[in-house]
Amino acid sequence: MEKFTVVFADLTGSTGVFESLGNAKATQAITRLTQWIGEVCKSHRGHVVKYLGDGVLILFKESKNAVEAATELQQVHHNRIQKWPEPLKMRIQIGMARGEVVEHDADCYGDAVNVASRLSDLSGPDQILASDTVIQQLPDNSLVRSRCIGEIPIRGRTESCLVHRIEWQSEVLSEVFTMPASLMPSLRRPSEVKPAFIVLSWLDINISFSSTQLPVFLGRDTSAQFVVQDPRVSRKHAQITWRDGKFYLEDISSYGTWVRFTDSSVTMALRRQECVLSHDGEIALGASFEDFTVPTVLFNLSIALVSSL
């Protein structure tokens, strides 16, 4: 089987556009945008597999072309929506992965397709997330800037995926630039992780949990170990568990959970999914961080790393 770089490019905010414009005009606007996404990718030697309502699935033979196309999409679209009314702004979120792909009956299949789709869901507006296999296939002289944000579990997949954020904004300076994976020992070397505790904070509530007390639930119900009284929060909204030396956050809610870390601008949207809490950060329950009224739980980790080397 031939290897490809798989790209999922999705529009966010389409629901608000339907409410503002009505079905006919909203469908026309979304179709124009997805067709434009397809044309940009074609200009970078991409092959459009199919259009998915408010998204596009594209295959590239080379990661370099895929990253260049994704970067152009974000840069051009970001600039042109600045003057659009807020209810009509649809942003682009992109996920990409590389691997063997089988094309059949106007569709494609393979592990890379599943990973790219998942990363698109996690990327959030204005973001590009790429698997480590994409970054490794870039040429040594590539000017692409990326930052490794760690390993993310992929549902239905035994192994986690090492993920990078592509930094397409010209004004942003990356802390970790694109480099071969062999040059990133801190993420490749095994270590024994010994947790101390995780501290959750919301308003004037501060509670510390050790790994021996997990799992714990966050939710509106008084039976939850960490109670957040807000109508957008489900009775049992999310749970934090401890597995293989790591803290995991799993969404089990009706409206979703959003996570971002203090050392990154990437926001991960969880819908009945989980992610590793690898650094300190914050959790939005029931709505995204774009809603300034959303109940936001801060979390701080105390984890001692003891190298096994």
C-alpha cells in the first residue's frame, strides 16, 4: 500500500451561520468555503477524496505539500474573516497524519485516516495538529515551524500518538522547532512517573487528589468528588483517572469538555473522549473557552520524574 499524508480540514461555527442566514444561504456559504479549501489543496498537489458537509478530506503524497496547503488555508482565511460579523465567522481546524492508505469507492481507509480525523476534532479553531509521522517526513531544509505538544490517546488505537502543532502565524516564535524525532529525547526516553497529586480549583473551591484517590468525577451532582454548580455542567460531566503513570481526563457529558495547557495555546475539544493531562492547565465544562462565562476548572499537577536510564 502507498503512503500518504492525510488531511482533514473542518469548519467550526457552522451552526451559528445556519441560525443567522437560514438553511439555503448558510449551505451556499459553507459550500463555497469547502470548495475553496479543496482548490487550495489541489494547487499544492493534493487529491480531494471527498467533501464532508462542512469539511474536506484530502490526500498528499508528500508532507511538505500538505503542510504548505494547510498553512496557506489558515493564513488567508484568518485575514479575510477579520471584518466578517461575529455570527458568520467560520474558522478552520486541521488535523493530519501519515501512513498507508487504501482508496476504495470514493473514500479512503487506514490508521492515518482515523488519526487525522481525531486530530482535526482536537485541534480547535485556527489550529493545525500533525502526527509525528508527518513531521518526520518533512525535508531537512524545511522552514516549517512546529511544537511538540506530547502524546494523545486515539480512541480505538492501542498506542498514543505523538502530536505536533504547526505554527502558521508569522509573528509566533516556537519554543520547539521542527526537528527529527531522534533529537527529542525527553519524549522518547522511558521514565518512571510517580504522581504526588492533582489540585482542582474553581471559584473558592480548591481540592487536592492523590493518585490513590482516583478516579474522581467532576459534575453538578453532589455525589461528584468535585462539584461545579452550573446548568451547562452535566450531573457527572468528566472524570479524572490514573493509568500507566499519567493523569487522564475523560468527557462523559452532554455538551462537551475543553482543555488547554498553560504552556500552549492549543485547545482540545473532548466529546466522549479522553486526553492526557501532561501539564498544568484549565478545563472548560459545557462550553468552549470562547464563552467567557463558562465554568473553568484550573488544574495543577505535582509529578516527580525519575529517569530509568
